[in-house]
Amino acid sequence: MKSVSARGCAGGAGIGALFAAVFVDVAYASDGDGPSWPLAATLLLGGVAVLWPAARHPRRLTPQLRTTVPAVASLVCTVDSVARSGVLFGPGELAILLCLLFVAVRHCPRNWVVACAALDGAAVLALPVRPFLAEQDTMLGFMLIGLLLVGLTIAFAAYLRSQDYRRTVAVSETRRAERLAIAADLHDFVAHHVTGILVQTQVARMMADTGAEELDPVLAGIERAATEALASMRRTVGVLRDTDDAADRRPVGDLAGIAGLIDGFASPIQKATLHRETAVPDDLPHEVQAAAFRVVQEALTNVRRHAGDATQVTVGLHYERTRLQVSVSDDGRGGSQLPAAAHGGGYGLVGLKERVTALGGELHAGPRAESGWEVRAVFPG
């Protein structure tokens, strides 16, 4: 509240100072033949352009229109003043033109910046011509001062414009990174559960005639996988709708959740076992545990997709010398009865490698010496 009120006071003081400066301009002009209509138009148009709140601008009042029209009026006023044997220029018109120069450099579209800024700068430099046309030295002195003010205004506005651009780029990169993270979540969680539903549905169809008494556990697994897929999708949609607490709502996992992955993966055809050494600590960094969980999840999903003939899947957690090793191996030979559309696009291992290497770890995926496939990741503890 204090900062808002201070900003409001500063804005009010600035407006008051501008009105005072404009009053001085009118007083200067009244000493001669009276204010000319070009000066009155310049002060009126420039004051409106500067003081009209940006949030209430109509669409037609573009920054280039705001900055060029008062500048043209000021140049016309200069020509008129020279014709009338010189009229003093005051601080109000100078302040208005510098403010418009600032607006031109900071807010005008890129292809309009140079033209608008040149017009405003020319109007500023032309001000000393009015009273000092016959006094060349005095006129050049005031022009040098005007040139200095123009340069400082352009430099400050250009700096703020560059800061605005950097902020825009940073926001765009943050949003892009968030979209990539959400895409990874969709792949890691929803694809995992949906693939499980597809595999268990195929198992249920095969068992419908030969093993009706064992069908209920398979159907229960399908129900559980579908529920988890809906929950993951709901959390991901929540992230898309509310990015303020996206980090808290994004689905994550840890070492304790790996046991649940294996329980959900096991089926009458494929057995899965977990070998976790007692030396594996429970207080590893959260990002390491989450990455280990994703490695196991992606590896199990790939077994379902590409090694449907595997009968044994082994997940190992090994810890030695502050390094955690996660391995997932199977004895399949690459047989799969899944439709081609369910095989995935090959982005899972790419995402895993990026996730693991970002934590300073290493990822290896390839065929085993005897048979089957192995995914192995090593993380620094």
C-alpha cells in the first residue's frame, strides 16, 4: 500500500509540475501579441497525449499518432513564431516534447521508432529558433543543450525498452519450459497408465475363455490404471489452468512410489520384482528421487510397448559411495502385440536422458548380453 500511495503521489507531483510549466509557457506568450493558435494547439495536443491514461486509450490513438501529431504542431508553431518576429519557448512545451520522445522510443512499433523519435527530436531542437534566429551563438548554445536532453531521453527510453524485451523473452522462455514440463508429465504418467490399460485389456480378452476365475484381478488392475490415468490427467489440467502453484500440483514420485509402480505393472503373464538394497537412504534429494521414479516408470512403459513377450522384469536400487543406481531389466526379445499407434514416438528416452544429465547423472539403455533389455541410470547422491 505504501508503494502504491508513493507512486500515486509522485505521479500527482509530476502532473502538477507539468501544468505549472505549461502555465509559464502561456505567460511567456502573453507578454507579446498573445498566445498563437499553433502554440495553444501544441500545448493542448501534447498535454492530452502525455496525460491521457494509457489504460483508457482508444485503439485508434496509437503511440505513433500520439507522438507525431504534437511534434508537427510544435514545428508549425516554430514557423509561425519566426514569422511573428520571435516568441519565447517555455519549459512546458519542452517537457511535453521530451515526454513524447520517451514514449516514441519505448513504445512505438519497431518500424516507427526512428521516424517518430526523429520528429520529436527535431521539434525539440527547433525550439531555440523562435526567439534566437538572429543570435546564432545563443541559438546554437540552446540547441546543444536540447541535443543533450534528447540524447539522455533516448538513452533512458532505449534502456527501458531493452529491459522490456528481456522481460518478455524471459516470460516466453518460462512459459515454454512450463509447457515442456507439462508435456513430459503427460508422457510419463498418462501414457504409462493408458498403456497398462491396453495391455491388461488384451490379457483379459485372452483369459475370457480359458481362465475366467483369474479374470477379476486383471479387471481390477484395469480399473486401477484407469483411475490413476484420470487422476494424472486431472492434475495436469490443473497445472494448465493455474500456473501460479504449478510446481506444487505437478505429479511427482519418489523411491517409495516405485513399489506401487511395480505392483501396478505385474500381471499373470509378466512378473515384476523389486530389489532394493538396505543401504539406499530414504532422504535422498527430492529431485533425485523423482528422476529415479521417472526412469522406472518409463522403462516399465517401454517393456509393455516393445517387449510384450517378457516374463520377468527386475527393478534394482543400488547405493554405493554416494551414488544411486537404478536399473530396470527384462528378458523379452522384442515381441509386442500392441497396435503401431501405441508404440510411442521415441521421446521417452530422450526426455529421460535430459532429466538424468541435468542432475549430473548418466543414463544407459541397450540390450543385455544374454537376452532382453536394460535401462540403467546413475545419480550422484
